[in-house]
Amino acid sequence: MNHSELAAFLKSRRDRVRPADVGLPTGPRRRVPGLRREEVAQLAGLSADYYTELERGRGAQPSAQVLAALARALRLNGDERDHLFHLAERPLPPAAHAPTAHVQPAMLGLLDRLTTTPAQIITDLHETLVQNPLAVALLGPPPATRGPEASFVHRWFTDPRARAVYPVEDHPHHSRVFVADLQAVAARRAKDAEVTRMVAALRRRSAEFAALWEERDVALRRTDHKRIVHPALGVIELDCHNLFSEDGRQRLLWFSAPPGTEGAAQLELLSVIGTQDMTAGADRSGHRQG
């Protein structure tokens, strides 16, 4: 691994990013042209000491997950992201839907500005890539899994715990929505091996999925009204919106509630309690993607 070149590249990209670009306050006492080291570390979910070691040209070879997090934090474009992986001597992520997928900077910029509502970026197979703090508070962090189990749609039909996010009476509706959405994705990504394997596995493992798949309903999920079961706040009624990337492989998903409604009041309370009570007495391994 080229430690010195990796260090120099990280510093050059850090100097280029302005605090306002990533939702951080600007102040008169800043002594660096871009972000501070500790700010990059915070945005990437790393310790400040670990990131400082990287910028000093020392430390162990960063993992693909760390590199992907740094690429998002530093708002790297696709070529810059690839260069970062090359400098660290890590293979490039295999596809735009992989767990280390490169999230488009424009989408990240929008996510950074959604500070008062839960929001996250997911793949077209419903794998969570990045969340804002309110999305973590509402839905929990994504599971530490790879492969098909990283997809919320896969878990919806194979792991009963995943369904705890919605009231039981709403389950048939969401099953239909997920299958119709996956039909549209499968048609767009014709003969894609990952989609083909997922559909085949779900048809084997879930009679419900197999029956709905045979109905051949097709509809990308753009908006939906949801009732989300939160362990501390009870049922929260929200509107769910989706913004698609140009190639359709990633989606910015956010939740809102009309002003003056109970859902709006619950969102305000959610921002206060955060994640402090989310795991109390609850099995969270299903992850509540929404």
C-alpha cells in the first residue's frame, strides 16, 4: 500500500470540502481551508486517532468498508473513489448496489440537508447504504450482514422479525408493494445475476412471495403512507417519499408528516429521545428499514 500517496490524497480532498457542504457550521476561528481531521472522522464513523494515522501515512491497510465511508464523507466522485481504492490496494466494489457502494455526492448533499426528518439512501434491492441520525432513531441501524440478508425485502419474506416495523394488519399491503417494486427492478436489470438469485431464493423460501410474484404486478415504490411501530413512541403515521438516482440503482428515502398531525409531533419527540430507548426490551436484529 502506498501510505504516503494515500495520506496526501486524503488531505487534498479534505481541504476541498467546505463545512457547509456536509451540514457543519462555519465559524471565524477555522484555521484550515476545508474540514478538520476530526470532522472527517466523525462523518465517516471512524475514530479521530485512526483517521489522523491515515493522513500521517501510517497505520494498517484500511478495509473496503472504511474506504467507502471515507469516500462518502469526502464527497468523492466515482473516479476519485476508485483512485482511493487503488491507493489502498483494495479491489473496487463489484457493483453500484454492493455494501461498499459509492453513494452519489449529490444524493449525499441532499441527505445532509434533511436534518429534521428521517432519511436514508438505499439500493434498488432495499439495502441501506447511509442514514441520518433520525432514520437511525426511527428504524435502527442496518444489520451487519452481507449478501442477500442485507436486503430488507429479502428479510421481509424470510425473517419474521423484520416485519415488526409495521402493524400486522398492514403486512399484506407491504408484501404486495415490495414484490411489485422488485418486479420493476428485475425487468430493468434483466439477466442481472444478483436479482435472479434473490428472486429464485425468495420463490423457494416464501410461498407468499411466490404467489405474489406470479401475479406479475409491477410498480416502483415512489410514495407510500406508512404506519411505523416504534418501540418507545408506538405507531407513527408518516408519508414515505423516494427520489431515484439517474440509473435507478439508489434511492433517497425520507419520511414526513403534515404539520399539526400526531405524526409530526412524534417526529419532534423522536429528535429529542434519539436512539436512547430504542433497544430496550426489543430484538432489533430484523432492522426496521421502512
